[in-house]
Amino acid sequence: MKIEYAIIIKNKTRLESLIERFNTKAQAQFYIESLGGNFQEYVDEHDTFYHSFLEVQTQLSKIIKNKVVEKEFIPSYIFSKKNLIVVVGQDGLVANVAKYSKNVPIIAINPDEERYDGVLLPFNTKNFLNGINSVINESFSSKEMRFAEVVLNDGQRLLAVNDLFIGISSHSSARYKVTLNGKEEIHSSSGIIVSTKTGSTGWLSSIFNMAFGLLGDVGLEYPKLNEDDLYFIVREPFKSKRTQTSMCGGKLKKGTQLIIESLMPNNGFIFSDGIEKDFLQFNSGAIAEIKLSDESAVLVIN
């Protein structure tokens, strides 16, 4: 099918968010500097991003029609097989877009290689047209990004490209029953993270970084996952007369389900990819089945 439109997706810079909050750049500057912050860092980051963004727009417009969609509109945007998706931003933006992409190829561009790691950003402003042309010519190489999926007993469903968080929307302890391979425990913890391979270099890795920092080299290793694996880990489990701590993490192979029953009368929730607005309520009576989804996203690689 012929590609007719490129959809360029971007997010607001931190400077734009500050100006939105304080109405003017001058007021935002006064606020940051009055607290001892470096306002110039926000300006430099903003300028670098828009220099890259305008370069992408200029080059892309010579090849294919395109339009810009802001991140906040992605959940309601309907992508077509006649589209290709161009993400300009941080790694997290790729994850935010991927679960709504409906297998439309994603070309992800790192606009600021000095600031962003670019684990999910294989292209930059100098070489991204290689990816564009390969998709138009139907000769592109790609990486499949498998999703994690949670389904509640009332039929509600949520996907995650990086990770799911199951917990409580406060600093209280999350209470739940967890079941895996026929074994079950009652937990009181700061919640559970379930990570995909794509997300394993993000939130999941930070938990292992904490463990390494506290314990040093005691034989711990970062989980080695393939695309068909998920990994779950319990944050700060509390052991008591009523709660246990032996099921604190592990790999979920394809076909394995992690079942979690909420024991929280209120404020329980499940959100995906760090977006608290993209959530399911998870209060007493709710049971979540978590597994590898059959759905995936297509990330074009260089």
C-alpha cells in the first residue's frame, strides 16, 4: 500500500511546559532562578530540540506530505496503513506512541544525542531519510516491540510497551494477592512492575541499579530477556504475620500468566509506560491477569 502521509509526533519541551504554567517566559525564568535553578539549561534544551525538529520537517517535506501531532492527542488519533510515523523526542515518547500505532512503521529520531540515551531512537537528523525511503520502498528492516497486557475480570484491558505498574495512587502500601504457577502470597508493598524486553533498560534497570548500589557485586545480574519474555519485580515488599516476601520477582515466559487480586478498598490502580492518565482502577474485587500480548509495534532500524 502506498504511503501517503508521514505523521510527525512531538512532545512539549520542559520550557514550553513552564511557560504554559507561568504564562510567560519571563515569569518562568523568574520562578526558576529565584529558587537557584539554571534557567538557561531549559532554554538550551528547547533550542536544540527545535533546531532538530525543524530540520526533520524541512527534509521530510521534500519527500512526503506530513503533519504534526502532539503527544497528548495520540490516544485518540487513528493511524492508517497509508501513514508512517516519525517520532522526534525521547525514548519514552516512542513507547507512548507504539501501543497506539496499529503496526504502522515507526521511525524514531534522537533530536539531542548529548542528552538522550536513544535506546529506542535508532536515527538522528542526518540519517533518518534512509529510514523514510526504506519504508516508502517497502524494503525496511525493523525490530518488533512486544507488549505486556493486563486484562481485568470485568473485561477492561491495557497494553504497555515498556512496563505496567500495579499499586496504589498514594504513598500507602499496596495490598494484593499474587498468584504464579499455582503458588500464591499476600503482599504489602510499594507495588509491582512488569517489564517487557523493550522496557528492561528503563524502570526495571533502576531497581537493579539500587540493589547494586546497596549490596555491591553479590552475584546479581540484570535480567536477560528476549522479545517473548516479561519480568516482574515487587518494590519494597514488607514481611509481617499476614504478608509474605518469597515471590518478589522473576521471568514470565510466553504463555505464563501473573494473576494479581486487589485487596485495596480504594486508590488501587494499574498504569502503563509511566503515564498515570493511562490507567485502570484496581480496587477490591478486581483481578488482573498479566501476560505477553499477541500485539506488537514495528520500530524501523537503521
